[in-house]
Amino acid sequence: MIRLTLYLLAFSACSIASHAEEADPNSLDWLTGCWQGDDGMTREIWSVSEDGYYFGYSVVLKDGHAVFFEQMRIDPAPLPVFNAYPRGDGPSAFPATALSDTRITFANPEHDFPQKIEYWRDGDTLRALISKMDGSSPGAFRYTPCTNP
């Protein structure tokens, strides 16, 4: 009986340790918040719902008027899916292809552009990169927390 108890304790410890090393596909909380682009005209805002969906929108302002907007939704795991609704059209689905504790990559090679979308945290900044699958035609974005949400 003692041997069985020790075995079960050892098995449980190994199981918990292996899960702790994996990135949780449903924990993208590092993405949430209000983010202001370096250009001062772009904002991206993300929130999470109680059931694990992440909802976001991006707006580009010029002279106080929205010249572009996009709604976004990330569906929960087993692998998250980024759904884009540029100018309200969509969705265009981009399944996750890579995930860590502070970075996620989504891709859809059938989409015209972008085909790959990456988000990651770099300290207090949120970074994003859109591109073709081969990395060509990149568009890089750097966001800091909004000073006036």
C-alpha cells in the first residue's frame, strides 16, 4: 500500500511538472488592455470574457475621425483561432501555429494578406507583425499602454 501511494505521488508530481512547462493556450491575458501605437493614431483594445474568448478592436484615427477599424476575436483552445473582421467584413480565420507564455502566431496561407499574424509582449510593450507566410511584406506595430483609455 505504501509503495502504491508513493507511486501515485510521484506520478502526480511528474504530471503537474510537465503541464507547468507547457504554455496554456487559453491564457493570453498578456494581450488584454488598451494599447496605443507609436504613430499616436492607432489603438488596439483587448478584453477577455468569462468563457475564454478574447475580443478586440483596432481603430486608426486621422483628424479625429476613424479611417480604419477592425473587430477581432480569439476563440479558445485546444488551439486558439484569431478571427478578423476588417471594416466589419469577415470573419477571416487564422489558427494558432505557435504559442508561448508571451507570444502567439496565427497563420492562414489561403488568405490574401496578411497570411501570418504575430503578437508578443516585450516588457511593457505589445508588439505585432503581419506578413505573408514567407515573412515578406512585413508590417510591424509597437504599442504602449494607453494613457487615456
